Amino acid sequence: VQLEESGGGLVQPGGSLTLSCAVAGSIFSIYTMGWYRQTPGKQRELVARITGGGTTTYADSVKGRFTISRDNAKNTVSLQMNSLKFEDTAVYYCNADLRETLRTRGDYWGKGTLVTVSS
């Protein structure tokens, strides 16, 4: 199983960017999916997550600006980021809590995609 992220890049302050993540491989079921971010010297932090039923959680710093969504049929999760700020600059990681088989469940991570907010 692999998590394949796309959509990172360079954006000006106030701009928008959408990150996407697709879960590839044989999967029994996917539970919570989410996005985390990390900057040098800091711990990885939760940005947003969404349960299989659609319940969302956001970091206070992104509430009202970011929207997480998922397509359960396609095993994808997206993060729409609006009104981007300098402090949103980070490597963003996709995460999924999933079962490959009925007897195996784990936490899976993508390789990360860089988002740079700069003028």
C-alpha cells in the first residue's frame, strides 16, 4: 500500500492550493485519513483529518481556511487550502489508518509534498 500525494508547490500569500492523496494498492478498508505538516526543527503536526463517516477535525491555525474532503469510492483525500499564509509553509504529509487485510491494520504515510508560501 502506498499513499501518493500531489499538488504541492509555490504560492503567494493569500493564494490557494489543493493537495490530493490517493491510496494505491490492495485495501480492505480505510478509516481516518488526514493531512499533517512539518517544518525543520519542529514536530509533525495535525492539519486536518476526516473519518470514514465524514467527521472532520482541524487545527485551530487552519480553521476557516482549509477544507478536507475524501472520496471513499476512489480512496482519495484532498485538502483545499485558501488564504495561505507564510506560516503555512511546510512539508505536508498524507496519512491513512487502514486495513490491508481483515487481520492487518496500520498507520500509513505518504512521502510528503512541499508547500511554500512566498511573495
